[in-house]
Amino acid sequence: MTDFLAGAERGLLERNGLADFDALWNLQLDAVDEPNTSRGGWSTVFRMDLEGQGFYLKRQSNYLTRTLH
């Protein structure tokens, strides 16, 4: 897997040691919603504040999507 960081936020994330997937995944954050477990896994949204900027981080595992096709 290749990590992608938007140019505008790259420096901010690097300064805070969050410039890769594992660092963001392992960061202890407070959830802003209840975990959704309806599709065989889980999905939750977290709030992250860095240097006065707010971000929402969605984490999911084994959360399968369905289509109408």
C-alpha cells in the first residue's frame, strides 16, 4: 500500500510524527460517533486536533460495502 499525504498537510503531520498509515491508525483518539458494526466489521469516526487545526479520521476494518447493481 502507498501512503498519500496532501501537500498542504504533509508538514503538519510530519512535525507531529503522523506521516504514515500506522502512526495515524495507532493514535489514541476520542470517537465522535458510535461504532457501526452492521456489515461484518466496524467503522468509526474520530476527531484529531493538531496545532489548532481540526481533522476527522475515519477508521474501519472488515467493513464491507454493498452496491445497488
